[in-house]
Amino acid sequence: MSSDGIHTYLITYDVSSDSLRDKISTRILRSGRRLQYSVFIVLASKVVFAELHRDLLFLSRNGGAHIVSVKLGSGSSAESRITEYGEPLVGDGEIRPWHMPKGWKV
């Protein structure tokens, strides 16, 4: 896959403020899917991820948020790095079971 292709990122955060946490999760969900309450998977081009990165830097600029993003790779290289065990918790309707993108194997 070319360097302009889609890459997979794992993003997690620890945020003390409810309102800031909502803003951060809303922004991440524009580009990705929630895996757990504070863990997300994002499939994005370099351009889309750069925009997300910029927004997360802005949202975390005053402290109170620790955000970690891990680039898992592209397409087939990312699939070998992701393994799920069990089912996601679904209580308040906020977290939905996550399905691997088409073409990925479990």
C-alpha cells in the first residue's frame, strides 16, 4: 500500500473533565469507532489523521487530558496486530460491538 493509503490507529485517553472528554470523544468518533469507553480505532489517510491530530492537540492544550495514539500500520500489516477477546460492554447504548473492516480476518 502506498504512503498515501489508509492506516489504522489505536487512540486511547484519560480525561478528568466530563465536558472535555465529551469533546474529545466526539471528535475522534468523526474519524473512527469506539472499541471501549476510552479506546478508539481510526482508519484514516495521512491527511485525515493530521487533521485529527491537530484537533486533539488543540483540545488537550490546557491539560486535564492525556491522549495516546498508536499507528498500527496499513491494511494487512494492521490486521496482524489486532485481536479481540470477549464482547464489548453494551449498557447505555454508547458502545456498539465493533466489526473488523471488510477484508480483515480475526
